[in-house]
Amino acid sequence: MFGEVTLPKEPPSVLAMFDWLPPAVPLLPAVAMCLSVWYLLALRRVRSHGRHWSWIRTTSFLSGCAVLAAVTGLAVDSYGYRLFSAFMFQHLTLSILVPPLLVLGAPGRLLLRSTPHRGIGRYVLIAALAGLRCRASRLLVHHGFTIPVFLLSYYGLYLSDLFDAAASGVGGHLLLQVFFLISGVLFILPILSTGPLPVRQSNLGRFFDIFVEMPLHVFIGVILMMAPRALTTTFSRPPPEWNVDPVADQAVAGALAWSYGEPIALATVLLFAVRWRRDEQSESTRREADTATSDAELAAYNAFLRGLHEGAPRAREGGDGAPGR
């Protein structure tokens, strides 16, 4: 149903990983291409109406699509069937690098701005708004759901028999890739998204999510590097012509898990800190404006009271002199 696995004949190397070797089922490369085409068409429509759209968002989203297509469409995908380091590189890229690039492109906001409000576009908007307001969407982006799923994609997968059961064929391999991508998007969406969300966390809640996620790669990486034997059956028997020691390759996978995510996590923290600071400044400016408005209203009210107080004696003086006439 899903085709046969075509393993590369050359021993693995950095250059060989990026050779042209399309997968049996190029699902995610096709998804990446479709997303890129849609984004460019939507961007064209937005700009045709004279609306501005940041080139940084465009570059980020298209870069995410390009990385998604490369990591699932080149030879690294075929090496990932029997080489732990190649599969871990795919896993980390799909769950840590691609999701922030896609989310920073603000595709949800672009969808709402580019979709016409009549014809079929009206039904697209209705479906999008209904999806934002449903309870399932609130659950999917809640940290009580996203963090356990993210933990499962590392510890629950590699430290149990679940991985060997899922990665036994092309279908399971592809399903795992989709799972890594979706779990990464769900995790990073509440943290970095500037578009509409079912529930928007406070900045403190987002910081907590980042703080929980950052050590994950360090711990699982240390476990993989220190393991004296291959932890998975799938990667315990690489092709002999590759001349790969599975335990040594597992240590490389652990080193990737330990080091790959740290620069990206640091960049995420810095970006989040800048946004938090910007939110605090906006809130401070709003409070100052509200305070100034309240002070002006209070001053006007006090002036009104003083006017009433000063007018009362004049009225009494006029009243006292009337009988003398």
C-alpha cells in the first residue's frame, strides 16, 4: 500500500544525506509544496488589495516549507529507516525547527485576510471561526495536552517498544513524521503565534511551557549517549555495506538530541522575551493614557464643583440685598 523502502547503497555521510532520493510516498514534500503555493497566492491577494504583509513572515513560512520538503524528501529520509542519527535529525527538525518557522509566518492571519467574504470563501471563514471556537481546539493548544504529547514523542517513543511497532514499515515511518510535525506545531503555536487562537495564555504561562521544554532534549540525549546497547530493534541492524556501529550511531543521535534544540530554544526564548517586553510597554502606555484621562476627568469634575461652590455665595448675596430695595 505504501510502497517498498529503498535504502541508499552508499555509506552515510553529511553530503550523502542530502542526495536526491525521493521517498516511496512523498506526502510531506507534497504538503510543503501545496502550503507554499497557497501562501504565495494568498499573499498576492492581500497585496492586490493594498494591504501590507511583512516580508519576514513570508520568508519564515517559505523557509519552513523548504526545510520540511528537504528533510522528508531527500536521501536523509531513506537513511532514517535504519540509521538512528538520521531519524533523530528528522525528528528534531520536524518537531523543533519547522513549526516555529511556519507559525512565525502567521498563516492563520493570512487566511483570514486573504479569503473573500462571499462565495466559497464565506464557508471557509465560517469553518475557520468554528474551529477556533470549538472545545476541541481549546484542548489541543492547552499546555496540559501539548506538553505530555511532546514528552511522549521522545521518552514514550524511544524508551519503550512503541517505536519498533510504529516504525516497522513505510506507513509507520510516515505516521511518526506527521506526529512529530503536528506535536511540534501544537506546542509552539500558543507560544509564538500572533494570530487568533482558541485560548491565549498569559506571558507567564508561555514562559513556563518554554522552561519545561528546554531540558527535554538534554535528558533524552544523555540517556541515548550513555546507553551501552542499542535501545531499538529498528536501528540495531543497519546494512553491512554502511559500516555503521549501531551503538556509536545511537550516541550520535543522543548528541543531536542534546545539542540540536538548544540554539533554537534560545532563539525562541529571546524572541519571546522581546515580545513580552513589548507587551509590557504597551500595557504601561495604555495605563498611563487611562490614568491621564482619569486625571483630566477628575480635574474637570473638581472645577465643576468649585464653580458650583463659588456661584452659591453670589446667589445668597443677591438674595440678601433684595429685601432692602
